[in-house]
Amino acid sequence: DSLRVLLMAQRALVAAFSGDATAALRLLSQADAVAGHSVDVDNEARFALQTARAALNPR
């Protein structure tokens, strides 16, 4: 599941920087769901997801 989360976070960033915010948010939501329902997601994948989320939602 860690690899799935990493790939979804990466795809979300690619979609966002390609101008497809809808796809980016959908992928980020899916990655959140996988990370939230799995104990097999390591800290590196969780950090990548957090980083992608921060990049897509700057404050």
C-alpha cells in the first residue's frame, strides 16, 4: 500500500502542475483513503502524501 500512496501522491502533483486541479484533488483524496485504511503504509509514503497535500494547498 505504501507504493500505491507514493504513486498517487506523485500523480496528484503531476496533474496539479499540468493544470488539472480536479484530477489532482481526486488522486489526493484516493491516496488519503488508502493511507487511512491501511496499517501497511510506511512513514515515507505518509510524508510524501503530506508534502503533496501541502504543495496543492499552500497557505
